[in-house]
Amino acid sequence: MKLVMKFGGTCLNDGTRFLHAAQLIENSIRKGDSVVVVVSAMTEVTNSLITSTVKAADGDQKTIINFIKTLLERHKKAASEAIHKKTTQEKVIQEIEELVRELEKVLISISYLRETTPRSYDYILSFGEKLSTIILRATLEDMGLKAQSFTGGEAGIVTDDHFSEARPLMNITCLQVRERLSPLLM
């Protein structure tokens, strides 16, 4: 059977919850199911990203620096709790650090410009899911499962250009998602 499993922020609150989600996925795979997983940002991360974006637009770099430090430590801790193999831990922590550095650059840039566009706002909000995806993928790999992660765009989702209120273009999205994910579910 082909399954789509969705884990919201509460289900990914910390490393223990990431591990539990991975075990649920593993159980389905061991039963012979093909599984696609969709994840949200960890609890309160999206709200923190929103707050930090507003503070960045106000030019508040001190808040950005504190937020980045907290965000990085929280995700590194979750990865360390969920992933047991040191080599996998080190690899995922490096990915987390790179992604958080990118987010920091965007927020600092906004603090200099003192403005946020709908496009930059959407881009910033995507970091929560990206970070969760990295940790869950690595947790599955740590358990010996083959896993790949994709952003929505990488999976084939295409939207209109109404940033902050975008709607999927269903015809092309269905075609592209099928083309990109179906071969992985064989």
C-alpha cells in the first residue's frame, strides 16, 4: 500500500518525538508499505520565524542573533537525541548549521533593508520545515532505512506567484510530483 504520513509540529517537538515518528514510519515500511512523509516545523518554530522576521524588519539584529542561536541549539539537540550513530549525527548537524547560517544571512539582510517582501517572508518561513526534514531523514537513515528528502519545489509542487497566499497549480503539480516521487515508491 502507498501511504502519506503527516507529522505536525507537536509530533516533532524534540528528538524523542522525531525518533517516535521514525519508528512509526519504519513499522509501515516493514509491513511492505511505500511511504511518503510530510513534516511541519518543530513546535513554535514557525511562530518564532514570524516574530524574528518582524524584528529583522525593525532592524533588531540582537534579537536575530539570539533567535539564531536558540534555533540552532534546539535543532542540534533534537538531532543528537534522535540519531545514535556519531557519523550520521555529525553530518546532519553540519547540514543544520549550513541551513541556519543561510537563514541568518537572510534575516540580517532584511534588518539592513528594514523591509520584508511577501517572497522573502515565505522563504524565511520555509526554514522550519527544511530543518525538520533534515532531522527526520537522518533519523530514518540512522535506523538503516533508505530515505530522501525534498522541499516542496524539489518534489514537484508549483504554485502561482501570489507570495504569502500562493495556490498550487494542480495540473502541473500532480504531473511533476508523480514523475518525481513514483519511481521512489516502487
